[in-house]
Amino acid sequence: MVSFILFLHLLGSIGMGFYLLFPFLLMKKGEEGLAQTVGNYNTANRVGQILLLVQFLTGGYMISQASYSTAWMIVVILLVVVIGGLTGMLGKKLKSAREALSSGKAAAEAGMGEVQTFSWLIALSFLVMIILMSYPF
């Protein structure tokens, strides 16, 4: 059972890997078709949020089957909550940016700078999570 849960956990991790690329994908400079692109990023973010829930559940099961330090478990759970909150805030900004871009506003007016900031914060948080998973203390 643990090997199947580990398999699901790894699939979720691979699926969430796009958060590491997300800030670089948002550096696209062209204005044409940006509303559709932002809409696609919003859909990808929704999938990432579902995968984060899968990560939380499968990770919780695996933590219960092994012995990790309490400090490590607290840090990891807090990091999952932080990533979840940031992805929620990113989703709201992506939705409002898509609506603004669809109505003809420029990318700067649509709040793409905030979207870029949230995407960098999520990427850094996810990178810290990968490091903590690789080197538990």
C-alpha cells in the first residue's frame, strides 16, 4: 500500500512541477492572445491546487507510516498551507487579469505584475518543499 501511495505522491509532484516554470512562462512580452494564455494558466493553477490536495493526503499517510522529526512535519505542513494560500491568491489575480485583458486593458493595468510576484513566491516555496523532501531533518 505504501508503494502505491508513494507512486501517487510522485505523480502529484511531477504534476505540480509546472509551478517551477510558471514565473518564466509569464515573462511572455506579447499582448496579443494574452487573455487566453492567462485563462490557460488559471486552469493549470486549478489542476495544481487539486494536486496539492493529493500531495497533502498522500504525504500525510506516508508521514504516519514513518518516523520523522516533529519540527520537520510542522515545517512541511506549514509550507503546504502557504503554497495552498499562494495558489489561491494567484488564482484570484489570474481571473481578474483575464477579465481585464479581455476588456482591452494593457498587461500592466491588468495586474500582471502581481501575478508574476505570486508565481515567483510559489516557485520558491515549491523549491524549498523539494529540498525538504530530499533532505528531511
